[in-house]
Amino acid sequence: MFMTSVEQFLKSNDIKYILHNHPAVYTCDEAEKYCGNIPGVACKNLFLRDQKCIRYFLVILPAKKQTDFKKFAGLAGVDKVTFADSESLKEKLGLKSGAVSPFGLLNDKNQEVELYIDSEIYNADIVSFHPNVNTASLELTKEMFHKFLQVINHKNNVIDLSAFAENHECKLVDECDIADTLSES
């Protein structure tokens, strides 16, 4: 599902967004250069796999935040994680390298990819993600991002990755049922 399909999906589910076009970006440095004027928390999206290529993970965190793969692996209950290859990215999320985002979950019909969202992103007032192409970004409010997660009905785990940087144990903040979260607000 590429940009027009993502936009159609959002519109059909009354999820409001602002479109920002920009040159193709493949790294956080390029995104900072070309997308630095886009409001909200700049995000990076990591598509990871376990060492046996059985489990796949989409980890969404602030662009400036580092993650410790070893600690994340412990949190996810696997021995080791590494970046998944481009073939797996295409197979699981229908995406090319450089375009990874939560919108790729629209292509994960069997919910094979486990979603982990850093609490800073989950609670941010505004976030932006590529709409399955890296030449644009869609800006969403917190309410619209949460609504997107509710509509796709994909289980997500909210985690505190700041613990990684502070040499503390990584912790699961919440195993979200987004419908419950929205009904409480």
C-alpha cells in the first residue's frame, strides 16, 4: 500500500493528517536536513528480526534516541535481534528500505510483525511518518495516530527506551489495547 493508498485509507477512516513533500530521505541525517521544518517529534522506524528469522519487529522511536539491541531482545523475549533484510521488509510490510513506517502495517494482514512504540512517540502531541514512500511525510496529532492504531487493530507494545541509554532494565510500559486507551480519554 503506497502513498495514495495510505492517504485513501486515512481519509476513509476520518484520520486527519498534513502532507509534507520533500526529497527522498534514507537516513535520520537526511531527514533532519530535508524534514527539519515538519512539526512534532522526528521518528525513526527500525525493522528488526530475531536471529532465527521467525519473529519480526517494528520499533518506533525518536530519531535522536539510540537503542540497545541486546536489551530490546531481552524485552521481546528473544536471544538476539538484528536488522531484517530488504526481502523480508518487502514480504512482511510491502515496503522498500527508507520507507519503513507504521503505515506499512496496513500490508501486514496476518499481523506477523510485532509493533513496539517508544512512550515518547506514543505520547507526543504530533508525530510524522513516511506514507510508505520516503519522498513525503504525513503529520498526525496524537489523537489521529492513536486512532490509526485502533483502526488497524494491530496489537502494540509501548516501551520506555530511555532505560536503554541509562543502563537500566528496559521495561514494557503498556501492552496496549488501543480501543481501551481511546475510550479512557
